[in-house]
Amino acid sequence: MRLGLSIGYLTGGDGTVAGAAADALALTLRAEELGFDSAWVAEAYGSDAPSVLGWLAAQTTRIGLGAAVMQVPGRSAAATAMTAATLDGLSGGRFRLGLGVSGPQVAEGWHGQRFDKPLARTREYVDVVRLALARRPLQYAGDHLQLPLPDGPGVPLRLMLPTPRPDLPVYLAAVGPKNTALAGEIADGWLPVFFSPEHSGEQLAQLAAGRERRVPREGAPEFDVVPTVPFLLTDATGEERLQAEAAVRGYAALYLGGMGSREQNFYARLAGRLGFDAEVEQVQDLYLARRHREAAAAVPRGFLDATCLVGSAAEVRSRMADYAAAGVTTLSVMPMGATAQERRDSLRALTD
């Protein structure tokens, strides 16, 4: 099992973008020094992933650089292909393209794109991205994407970059059962969140069912399962442990309570499938009432134990073995120490 670094969104630092970027770079350089396989950057409605990845590419030499994820509603498929090919070329072939449909709140509230038929739209979007990366003329007649438009002056264009990597790996972030199966069918990797080794059997079966339907593609890389896992190195117990977990609990509460409405929150549904229905309902109640600290405190211990790496160095390394045994091929850890220095220092425990 390879190690990845999840940088997430560009936040923290001294409150400025430059400060947060400096922390992200120092963390990435430390991961590269320790032999990590990859570093992954996210986007929501703040910093965009490609800008950060390009900046990191210019200052690193070996570590793979992945988008986890670039939002499908935020760019045309052709624009995504252009960005992916450019980042891959600038980084010397180190880029991995992760895509995700986000959710209705972001798709419709931020990007102004209807959140309907996400599976069909994703399938067509990936088709067009791969066509562009293969430097084939963009001629595509789908239900949601048509290139060129049939009633205008557009012509089938070809990506101008001379040597894009046609087998550039495409990953899909997926939470629900149908999305997970789609990742197995059309992508080169799966980017799950809140992945629990003990509860992963159903998800991995969905992934395998999708992979049985995939069309063989020449040059396709080995399929990569890359969960993002919050990571906190601590020997604290009791009340001190609760205080140390503040960042991890806040992260979980944001997704379970705030990334969607009460009626449509994919992460809350996932936690429910893991057996935490009642607890998640309480987290949602508190978060939606803007009682964020109480929501974080209400995140059940069992959920953290199941989906996060929290504990001493020995405990964390033992838990890593569970992820490997479950079929994870790249473990993308999100360090959550109290300071930037602590986050950098904690990475050593994963490689000793």
C-alpha cells in the first residue's frame, strides 16, 4: 500500500492565501522527502485545485500530484482536459485527474448548473475528457454533451498540446452505490471518503461489479483505491483526547452536518449505512442550528475509530494494516495536528 498526502483545501496558515500555500508546500516537500507516492488537492468554493497543483509542481520533483477533486459542474469537459494535460506536462507526467460531481448545493448555488442525472453526465464528461487527451477531434453526441453543437458554426477541434499523455489516470470521487459502481466501470481509480475497512465490503462489491463492465483500454494503469483519511497523532487520553481531536471532529461534523441539506447529504447517508443513523441526526441538528462546536463533540467515537487514523504511532501503524488488508492501494492521509510543524512531524510516524 502506497502513502498519499491529502492537502485538502488551501486554508490555515496565517489567515492569508500565501501563508496557507507556504504551509501546504512545506507539508508536501516533507512527504516527498519521506517517500510518499502522491499529494492530493481539493476544491469546493474557495481555492481551486489546478492553481495549487501547478504551484506545487514547480517546486517538487518526484511526488505524484492529484486533484481530489476537480468539480465536474465547474468546468466544461474540454477545459478539464486542457488543464489536466497542461498540469501533466508541466509536472513531467506526475498528474492524476480526480473528478467529482460535488452536490446540489455547490453545483446549483455556486456554479449555476443543474444537479440532475449526475451518473449519466459524469459518464459523458469522462468520455469527452478521454477523447481530448487522446488528441482526437471532439465529436460527441450524448444526451447531455454535444460537440460541436449541431446548429452552429462549431467544428471538431483537437487538443493543441503536442504530446498529452493519453493514458493519464482518471479517478472518480464516489459516495453512493451507483456512483461507486460507475467509478469501477469508467475510471482508473476511486476516491472514497469516510472509508471504513470493517464496513467496506458492500462498497468494494459495488466497485467490483462496475469493473466487470469496463471496456479494456490499452495502457490503462492498475486500478487505484485512494481513500482520504483524517490523521491525528496523539497519546492523549480522557478529556485531553477530546481536546486533541477537535480538528478531526470539526472536519467530520462539517461533512455530516453541513455538506448538504437535511434531506440531501450524501455523507450523512454514508454514515447511516455504517450504522450511525441516530448519532448523525444529532450532529445534523446541532450543525444546522449553527452550534458547530456541539456538533463536533457529538460525532460518535465509533465513527472516528472506523474512518480516521487517530492515536499513538503504534496504534496508527496497526490501523494502516487494516486499510491495506481491505484492498486500499494508496492511503491518502490528511494530517490534523494543532500546528503546521506538528502536521509535518507527524508524517514520520507513518513511514518508520
